[in-house]
Amino acid sequence: MGRKSMSKKRKGLTSKTNKWLSDLLEGLQFENLEQLTMDDIARIAGKSKSTIYEYFESKEEILQAACHTRTKVLTESIINVRQQKLDTVKLYGHLIEIFAEGTTGISLTFLQNIKQHFPKAWSEINEFTDSFVELLKDHYKKGIEEGVYNSVSIELLGSIDKLFIIQVVTNPSIFSDEKYTVSSLVRDYLNLRLNGLLKR
């Protein structure tokens, strides 16, 4: 009988760990994620492989944690701006900029590869997107009730928003890094959405 493998207890993530994970996220944008090795990750992160293994067991765990560093920043920014009690249109404008700025440095290729090959890491992005779309739906409802936005189906708006973020942006046959950035697509889409909603 072979010896059973022991799962090593990993260290908890700290603010310092999150900092190099955030830097790693940007360094991975144009790497071939499927062929990426732990040696590659250590080189890009500027850490030793033994240091990385203190926190993570696998490449997918690292990718998931790196994605989480960005979605966490986005979530905190959204919470902060919602506490400012801005009027409906100003708030939407701020949400556009938060999402656009929060996706700066993220490539279409990276999102496409994460979606195709790394389901746990993709779930991090998908969960954030779900919460953001729900927030937008609440915002649309409030704007319609206030008479600021045209009265349209909130479920339809939410479904189209989710479709755009999850299906359209990550479709390599539609968008590529040669012509577009995630940030510019998000900003253009949400500004179009706002212009269509506003009553004239």
C-alpha cells in the first residue's frame, strides 16, 4: 500500500499577501494560463515557490484568490459610494466609473481563459457579477419609481446586463484585446444603458 498524502495546512491570507496577489493578477493578463506553471507564477509574483505553497495548493487556488483581490476592491468601492446618498443619476455615473476603473488592467483574453479553463476562479467573477447586476436592478427600480428613468422591465434590463458582462465580453469571436479593453467596453455599455433609461 502506498502512503496517503497529507494535506498541508496553509497560512491565512494577509493584506501583504493580497498585495502581491493583486500585482500577480495584472502580471498574468497575457500569459497562457493553461500552460502556466508554479515556477511561472513565482517568477511573475516575485516570490519563491515555497512561499506560494505556504498559502496555496494549486494554480487554480491562486487564480481564484487573485481574482478575489479585485472583486473585493470593487465591492468595497461600491459600498462606499452607496453610503454617500447621491441622487439616482449621479450614483449610476459613479457605479459606471467604479466598474470601469475596477476592470482597468484586466484583459479580454484573461477573462476568456478563466471562463473556459478555471471554473473556481470564474465563480469568483460570476458571483461578483451576480451581486452587481442585482444592485443595478434595485437601482433601476428606484429610478423608475422616482420618475427619473423610463418604465421598462427590470428583469429584462438585469438579464441583458448579465448577458453582456458574462457572455458578450468573454466571447472571443466578438471582442479581442487588439481593439478593445474590458474597461472601455464596460464604460460604453453602461453609459448606453443610462442614456436609454433617462427620461427626456
